[in-house]
Amino acid sequence: MTNRTLLLSCMLAMAGCASTGGGNPAGVDLANAQVAVRTETNGDTIEEYRVAGNLRMVKVTPARGAPYYLYDSDGDGRLDKSKDNSDVSPVYWKLYGW
């Protein structure tokens, strides 16, 4: 293989990797979601994603810090709880992206 062919094949492989796995980490279906955005008095931006009127995901972008997500993966309209039956919702951060 020539260097040019090798470079092209590597670029195509990387493009394929970058275009896969674009779904939500919790597997939440957000097709046709309506997004309501509001800004709190402390500067945090909150985006609520609703499908058919049910809350499916909340994205919180703090005034300082990285955005984080809260999910409803089973579609019951309530955000998920921890597996230890506490009233704490698990929080997800995006660690890596293209």
C-alpha cells in the first residue's frame, strides 16, 4: 500500500468511528422531543426534553462548570432514581465527544 492509500483508509476508519454511537448514554429516545429552555436566577440554564408531554431528559448547564444530564429511561414521566432506593437521581456527565 502506498502512503496515500494508507492515509485515506485511516481517515475513513476514523470518520466511521466518529459517526457511530451518537445516541444518549441512558438510551432515552428523544425523537420528536419538545425542548423548553429556561435560565435560573443563579445563571444556570435548564433544558427540559418532553416527548408526548412526558419529561424524558433534563440538561443542566451551570453558570460555571460542565453540563450534566438527568434521564427518565423507562418513560414513566419521572426522572430515574438510584438503584439503592434513595431519592437521589443519578447524574450523567459527557466525558468525551467528537
